[in-house]
Amino acid sequence: MIFQANPGATYTAYQAEIDAAIQRVLSNGWYILGKEVEAFESEFAIFCEVNHAVGVANGTDAIELALRALDIGVGDEVITTGHTAVATVAAVELAGAVPVLVDIEPEFYTLDPIAVEQAITSHTKAIIAVHLYGMPANLTALQKIAEDHHLYLIEDCAQAHGARYQGSRVGSTGIIGTFSFYPTKNLGAFGDGGAVVTQDTSLYERMKALRQYGWRSRYISDNTGMNSRLDELQAAILRVKLRYLENDNQKRRDLARIYDEALNSSSLLRPAVRQGTEHVYHLYVVQVDEREALIQKLREHGVGTGIHYPQPIHRQPAYHGRVRTVPEDLPALMSVTPKILSLPLYPELSVDDVHYVAKTIVEE
Ligand SMILES: Cc1ncc(COP(=O)(O)O)c(C=O)c1O
């Protein structure tokens, strides 16, 4: 079986180093917020080309914490895309703010700057750009809008570790960048994990306190915080995997090129790459008219696929009729939703397997 994603394969690839890292933590006897987390935070900040990183429990908390650090909450609106993991929207609500969902640029699947500008009201405080599938959003346009309207720009980089926009790492342009280390992500732990990154030292201090009960010093809370800590085991594992992230992202790009060429003659719409960006192909998403038939055919040939995402957030039971959409009902997103399909892609996938998947798709 060829899986759509395969985090277990990463363990096998780096097993000796990961086992040694786990053993080191277990023998050390310190399991929460210790030397491994500190080391990972400085290594990850260097990787992201920012001044600071703070490890947290997951990518949803990372967004909530970023909003809380910026004093965004009840009565405030936060604009983001309707095409994202539900976590982005859930985090806005966890912070107490109201999510406003805008439509996408259909060729890139990321938020449409024109719709963002139309969605701004006197209550808007921030824009969350989501770099979906590994493809950076239009940061030039979004940053200009944020500056013109005195809004914060936050980057949700959960699907784009290491991607670049006009030379800069994602996460380094906005006031805060947020990351998830869910096991299937480009940088994945073997459990939950996340991080926030920033250039701003006072925000860094604030987020560091907020992730642990608002403690400025032990047992003394300056602010009401939360418990969102990265543990030592995950940090030690992430330190090993971070060393290979650049290389793993390159493998993803190489495999994507093979798909691009092999599917050239098919009727599928292949992923586009925004000029001036370095895509990291968290997912390889095509559009196909007869999606169910293709899923079935691939399944019969031992190939797993995914749909990211099968139902836009504003149409999901929990959010239906509860979130404002701009423009009404997100037409571009609604038109791509029935067609999107994620093909297998992860660094350990073999070239032969990619050819096999593509051949299965192309052959009648
Ligand atoms: C775009 C996006 N944002 C946020 C998250 C939330 O991350 P986590 O699952 O670690 O809370 C995810 C992960 O699913 C994601 O893909």
C-alpha cells in the first residue's frame, strides 16, 4: 500500500539518531521545558531566520497564544481563509475573537487579498495568512493591507515549514509566525507539538509567559496564561528531524517535479507555484472532475489519497450560519472543493512509487 502520508517512514529513516535522542531525555530525568526545548527553540529560530521561537503544545495553541499575546480577544474580528484546517478558525474562537472567512485565489489555494480588504471593519484586528499545502500566501499584498489598515499580520505556517517568500522564510514577515509539529507535517514530532516565532523581543517574553500560566517567575502569574508546553521528548525528536528538514523539503520538491511531468498529458490540474516562492509541498494537490472514480481506481491499485478539505469550514455543522464569509459563501473555494485531491507525497516515497501512482492515474 502506498499511503498519502507516512510519518512512520521518517522514524525508520532516522531511527538510530531518534532512539538516541529519546534515550538521552529518558535518562536525563527532566521531561517538561528543559534543555532540549531550549536548544530546539534556538535552533528553530535560526532555521526560520527570526530572533525568537517558543515551543508550545500544538499548532492550534500557537495561534491562540499569538492572538492573546497581541491582546486580541472578545469584540475583535480576525480575518483568515475559509480554506484551512479547522484549527485556524477554532483558535480564533478560543482567543474569544470572531473569525471572518475570506475566499481564495483558486490557483494557489491561499487567501485572496482583494477579499481580505473587503472584509475589514472597525472591529478587525488581525489577518491570519495560511500558507496552505506548503505554498506561501501573497505576503506582499497582505502585508500592505495590514500596514494600510493598522492590522497585525500573523502567519499560520503549520503546512509550510521552511518555505520561502521572496527569499524570506515563512513566519519571518508577519508579527508572529505559528507552527504545528503534528506527525505528518514537514517537520513532525511523534506526538503533538507546535511553536510561535517572532522578531519582537517583548512579544517573545509575553508568549513565553503565556504558555505556562502567565508565569514571569515560578509560581507567580503576571497574566492569566494557559498550559501549552512542548515536552522534552518531542523537542529532542524535533532537533534530529530539523537537521534534515531542508533536505526532506528538497526531496518533496523533486518528487513533485516528477508528478508534474508525468501528469502533464492528463486532464488533471496540477499545483501552481507562485513566482518568487519556494514551495515545500506539504501536500501535492490536484484538481480532477471525476474525483470519486479516481479515488476508487487508485485504492484498487493500492494507492491512498486524501482530501484537504472535503467541506469548507463555513459549511461544517459547527460553523454553519455562524461565521461571516466574504464574499458571501466563498464561490472560488466552493468551486474547487469537489475537485481537490491530495496524492501520496512524503520524503521517503520512492521515485518508482511516484511513477506508479502517476501511471495508474494516466492509464485508462
Ligand atoms: C493550517 C493549519 N493550521 C493549524 C493547524 C493546527 O495544528 P495542530 O493540529 O498541531 O493543533 C494545522 C494542523 O492540522 C494546520 O494544518
